[in-house]
Amino acid sequence: MTSKTTTTPPKIPIGIQMLTGGIAGSIAEIATIPLDTAKVRLQIQGSQLKPGDIPKYRGLLNCVVKVAQEEGVGFLYRGLVAGLQRQMVFASLRIGLYDSVRDFYCGKDFQGEPPITKKILAGLTTGAIGITVANPTDVVKVRLQAEGRLPPDVPRKYNGVTDAYSKIIKQEGIAGLWRGWGPNVLRNSVINAVELASYDEIKYQFISRGIFNDGAPCHLASSACAGLLAVIFGSPFDVVKTRMMNSQKGVGEGYKGPLDCVLKTLKNEGPLAFYGGFIANCARLVSWNIVMFMSLQQIRRIYSEKFLEPKLA
């Protein structure tokens, strides 16, 4: 009886998986941060309105145009440095560790396609780990994005990323950098689980059913579907997270905690407020997923072709 020689795909080292995850996340951040800035402005404007006030921004495009006209195009990119810091920490951990954690939950002797439950569990785990470490970068990013152009006689609260870190620690203590950690963990665990597990599963279904080959069109369709699902499931958490992080001790709304934020938002603005900035969030997150997953697949493909060779089995 003759034996058939087969090859198994090479496994990318975990360090490279983390690095490529961070790089892909950073590319997506650069491409989509104007939409993210618009999303933040739309999500917090409801909490800043008094009865009878007319919202300043009337949707995604209106917000982007007004910020560019009134404050300058550069303000659409305010918070980019903190955003890149966030991606190199958060995306490196949540994306880079996902395959290893998923395989760990499946067990070392498991063969075949991992079940969707293990994919979701892995996404929840790496999302929670990643954002716990990266929460300070998120706080600084939100604070910088929320602060628009000020009148000439009004001093700016934060003069850049380093100044923001310093002032937050000085005025609010080190715990200020973890403001909103609870809703942020919930938000990013849910979104990460939906994004990575759905992308993983949808791509597998597309390929196994012969709808797509494993290539760019498959990655594009899978990432778009994953982004849309992440927005639907994650928007309420995202709104609470953004408002908690933008609130400051003794200033403005001053939410006492996630539950207080939820109750005040419900009381003052109604349940639809939890989908405030939904179109902006959808545009941003779907496009972010497309850019990130497409970049990730290409970067890892190039690395594998240059540095790894299939092993004979």
C-alpha cells in the first residue's frame, strides 16, 4: 500500500501573529479615524443637550463636514496617536492571541474546524485581556476626540497625548486612566467575539460551501458581515463606554458607574440613545473590519511565503 505525501500549512509564531494584528489594526485606524471621531461626537452630544436644544450634528456626513469646516480637517484625526497606541496594544493582544486561545479551548488533540462556541469564547477572552491592558489609550483617545475647537480665550484642556495622560493622572488619579473599564470590557469582549468568531465562521462557511475560494473576495465579504454584526450587538455597550470615558470627576454629567449611565441615558433620552451614532458606528466599524482583515490576511500571507515553508506530513 503506497502512502500519500501531504503538506500541512505552516503555523505563524504567536509573536508574529500579535505583531501583524497590531499593524493591521493600525492601518485600519488610520483609514477610518475620521468616522470614529464623528461617531464619538454623535454619541456624546445627546448627554450635553438641554431640553429644547437642537442637536449640532445631524448624522455622519453632516458631522464630518461641520468638524472639517469649523475646526479644520486635522480635528477629524485628533486622537490618532492614542488610537495607534491602542491598536498596537489592544489589536496585538485580541487578534494575535485569538487563534492560540481558540485552539487551547478546543484541546490539543482536537482536529477539524473549531465549533462556533469555542470561537466566541476565545473572542470574549482575548477581547477582555486586550482592553484591560489598553484601557488608558482608549480614555485618552476619547477625551481628545470629544474636545472640539475652542474660542481663542478658552484654554484647551489637553495639549496632546502626553499632556492628556499627565493631566488625567494628576487630576483624577491613576484610576482615571481606567475610567469606563467595566463597560469597555463588556463592549470590547462582545465586539471582539462577534468580529473574530463571525469572521472565522463566515469565511469557513463561504469556503466549505464553494461560494468563494480563500482569497480577497472571500475576506472582503466575511469582514463586511463581521463588522455589521459587531455594530448591531456592540452599539449599546459602545455608547455607554464612550460617555463614561468622556465624563470627568465633578464635571458635567458625572456618571457614578455603568448602571447610572444606562439609567440616566434611558431617562433623559430614551432607549434609542443606545444606538446614537449608529450609522457612523456602522460605517466606521464595517470599513475598519474590511481594512483590518484584508490587511491582516495579506501581511500574514506575505510573511508565510517569505519565511515559512509547508511541512511534509
